[in-house]
Amino acid sequence: MSKTQPAAAVRALAACGQRAFGENYVQEAVAKQADLADLPLEWHLIGPLQSNKCREAAEHFDWLQSLDRLKLVAPLARHRPPARAPLNVLVQVNVDDEASKSGCRPEEIGTLAAAVAAEPRLRLRGLMAIPAPAPERERRRAAFARMLALFDALRAEHAEIDTLSMGMSDDFELAIAAGATMVRVGTLLFGARAT
Ligand SMILES: *Cc1c(COP(=O)(O)O)cnc(C)c1O
């Protein structure tokens, strides 16, 4: 995760072989991408997406990890440039955090996934979650386990999905043990973010 990090820091990490970078905000990412256009990087958008940003999201990213509502699907598909591969999409699930507004409810996954799978310009890849920060490991482990169950259930309907994105700097090992296929690590790679 390279949000808040300057392009130079991304470039330094890319020189070490890191290829995929995640950003929370379209504007911030697009500026960085312009500075780094000479590098073969893969950009992931992982943050609340407003409908009026669907066009830029579809034009400038390889993955959208935070699809959480149906009304975004058609504009994303419509704006995906024909010259680019289909946009990879993860459905974001609000697995345990009632206070958070981002992520769909588990019972909405099927509808969202089916809508993505029906769009040739989008490619359904799986699920993403940001479990509530919990000091107790057991609570996080339980959230990760619920995500794996949701992922397995979705794969029974969409055999092509291959990505379960969960785990950050302080719990990526727990997430991998629980079945994550992609982790999102910021602080451990870049150092602490300026606040
Ligand atoms: C910033 C961010 C991360 C990484 O967090 P760290 O604790 O710095 O590793 C992971 N996922 C999302 C969605 C983020 O915004």
C-alpha cells in the first residue's frame, strides 16, 4: 500500500522487485502514476469509490478491490478502455465492522459478484475485507475465517475466482494462515506514514 508515500518511495521499492501498489484515492494515485509511467507497475484502487470517479478508476487502475455497491458496476464497465485488459474486481465485504460504512453485507456478495461476472470489461477475481482493528487476535482470526468461508461459497458459483485479499502490516501472517492469497502491506515496507 503506497498511499501517502511519494513517487520516489514507490520507485525505490519497485527497484527491489515490488510490482503491485495500492492506493486509497484516485487523484493521489493518478499523479503518482504519471511520475512512474516508465515502470511496469500494477495499480490497485482500494478505497471508497464515488460514482463520479468510476471513469478515472476504470481508466487508471488494473484492479479495483473495493467494489461495494451495484450502481458502480455499469459505469466501471462502460469506461474501461477497450485497449486495456478487463478491470480486475474484488467485492469488498464488511465482515465484522458495523461502524464502518464501506463494504457490502455478506448476503449481498452473490448479487454483486454476478453483476461483475456478467460484464465482459470487468473480471471478477474474489473478495477483499478490512476487519475492524481488534487488539484480540482471536477476533481477527474469526473475521478472517468468516471471509474464507464466504470466499469458498462464492467459488462454488464462480470457479474462476482466485483472490482473497486480507491482512495488513500487523496481521498479515494471521491472514495468510487463514487463507489470504493477497495481503496489503504498507507500514512494514515503507515505514510509518506521516500523519
Ligand atoms: C493503508 C492500508 C493498508 C496497509 O496498512 P498498513 O498497516 O500500513 O500495512 C491495507 N489496506 C488498506 C485498505 C489500506 O488503506
